[in-house]
Amino acid sequence: MKTKIRIIIFPLAALAVLLMISNSCKKKSEDNNPAPDPPIGAVTDKDGNVYHTVTIGTQVWMVENLKTTKYNDGSAIPLVTDITGWDTLSTPGYCWYNNDSANKITYGAIYNWHTVNTGKLAPTGWHIPTYAEWSTLITTLGGDSVAGGRMKSIGTIEGGSGLWYAPNTGASNESGFSALPGAHRNGNGTFSSIGLGKTSYWWSATEYNSSFPWYLYLSNNTAQAYLVYGYNKNFGYYIRCIKNVK
């Protein structure tokens, strides 16, 4: 009888040991396999947002607008939703179009130039393009009369295959830059809805003078790429980052 009891207990004990070993191995396997790495060539910001990249000539650009709420040192960028608060701001701030975070995924965040000027906005190894770097991109894409079309995403709202309103002149996106139209925030704190479908603006890191920075402007009704100035540092525009040159 004792022999039979031993024969029954031994397999149960062995099974328990095997289960413990299995669970231990599974845990080690999970610990050694965290979340999948981002796609090759992609970059991740401090919020964990992943951006694809594209090489255009000698430059490497993000394919999406920046959407981080943290600087590259991990500190928070102030979220400013109040109209008066934005109007009087002389320090960094960001927001989402119409103060609606649902616009984050498609359009990214809107930043004032004070945020750009911190030098901490882009992910490590990247930076906000200077006037000269935007100019290089435009030259690489054939000059300012056609570069905008080669940067713009294709399709139109009317055709049900894009976010630009017709005619989306010259749009081919042959550069892979995939520029989308997006509304900006005026210096007085109000939002300009005309940008949705018609225009978009991206900051440069370069000042024209102490009041006005340079920015890039694209429109649905021309293939032109405009590098201009004329709006002050309280305006809110989008950001595309460029990779540092080693």
C-alpha cells in the first residue's frame, strides 16, 4: 500500500516542479522580451511617440509632425489652452488644434517659437531645422517653385483620398516628406481653421530678427515652397525635425 502511495505522489510532485520551472522560464522570457523595437530608421520621443524617417538628398527628416509633450531631458512642456494665456506668453508653450487632443495623431502638436528656442524640443540626436537646412531641402527638391508639391501628401478631400483641398497643385510627395495641411494658432491665442485642408506652417530655428523667426509655408493652390517671416514668436506652428549630422 505504501508503495502505491509513493507511486501516485511522485508524479504529482514532479508535475508541480515542472510547472514551476515552466512559469519561471516564461517569466524570464517575458522579462527579456519587452515591447517591440520601433521600425528600423525610426526615432522615439520622450512620450514614446514613434516617428518614421526619410532621407532626402543628404538630409534625414521625420515623416510626421512632432507631438511630444516633454523636452528631451524628460521635463514637461507647458500645455497652454487659455486664449489670454497664449496671447501674453513670452515663455514656451504647446497645444493641440482647437485644444482637442484627438488632433494629435494626424497633425501633431502646435508649439510657439519660445519652445523651439529652448534647444530641447527635438529628440536626442535630432534638432529643429535652421533656415539654411530648409533652404537645402528646397534646393534638393528642385527649387522653391516646385519643392512644395514634391513635399505635399497626394490626394484631395473632395476626391476622398487626402487631407488637402483641391486643387492640391503639384502634389506628388515624391520626396516622401508627406506634408499635411494643418491649422495654426494665432498670436492672440485664437485658432485659424483655414489651415485645415489649405495651408500648413513649420517653424525654423532661425530668427530673421529679434521679433520674427523664419518658417516654411505650403499651400493647396500652389506647388511653391515659401520660406518667409512676418509672424511673431507667439504664433503656434508645427515642427518637423531633422537628424543631426555626425
